[in-house]
Amino acid sequence: MLEKTIFKRIIDGEISCYKIYEDENFLVFLDILPEAPGHTLIIPKKEYRWVWEVEPYDKYWQVARIISKALQKTFKTDMIICNVVGEEVPHAHIKLFPGIPKDGSEKEFEMIAQRIRESLI
């Protein structure tokens, strides 16, 4: 039996996360090693290796759009960076983060997560 990925362990509730959004198909949470404040990961609850395999594909990108708009509103920036490289964890994921500099200080994850949740459109 293959070892669970860190994302599967988060989905199964074995590892906690700073949740932004969740529905029957997807989970969105803050990355614990952010490239910028508000760096989020959008993952399907069902395990897919690559983003282009995810079903329902259209809904996946609709969630990404909703989160992008919330990040824009929360961080008062138009620039949201999207990355779908995905070699770090063998579970499809979309990375979104505001195009603002990271200051290197310890982030208040729950505060940031709450601010983004409040900005969801």
C-alpha cells in the first residue's frame, strides 16, 4: 500500500490546516511555506496526480477564480500569481498567491485565513 501524501492526510483530518474554503470536491488552505502572505493551495479531495486530470475540471478552475478574487480583495492587489507545477506533492494542486513581497516574518496564519474567508465573493 502506498503511503498517503501530505494532502491526503490533510483531507482525512490527520493533519490540521488553515482552511479557506471547502466543498464536496475541493479543499483550499494556506501553504505553510508561503511564497507571499495569503499563499493558498487548491486541491481536489479525490486523488489525481495532475491538474488536467481533475474532475470536475471546470469547477476546479471556478474555485480558483473565486479564491483569486478573494486574495485580490484581501491584499488590495490586482496581481495574483498562479502556479500548477506540482512536482512537490504527487497530488494535483493549484497554488495562488498575491504578487506582493514576503517580509520574512512569522505569519499570523489564522488571521490571514479569516481575512481571506471574509473576502470570498
